[in-house]
Amino acid sequence: MVDAPFSHPKVYGLEKLHSALLERPKGKPLLTVSNHVASMDDPLVIASLLPPHVLLDA
């Protein structure tokens, strides 16, 4: 069986995303930007990296 490169992703700087989401002042918006053109990558990638309690706190 061949091990595909996407089967074990490495995430760098995840603590920065968590900090930006969890420690920003109330009411301060957060803008994220994808490094290529795709309408679903940014929301789906962020949703896959965040802890569930953050996603459930709309």
C-alpha cells in the first residue's frame, strides 16, 4: 500500500489560528484568506482544524 502525502497532513502555526479566534476582543471580526482561488477551501480547512467547542459557539 502506498502512503499518500495527504494522508498525514502537517499543520504549522495552528496555535496562531486558535489564538486569533479564542483570544480576540469580543466583537472584533476575523478575516482569513486562502492562498488560491476556491470558494470552499478556507471555511472547510478552518472548520477541520478548530476544536468542536469553537464551531458550536456561533
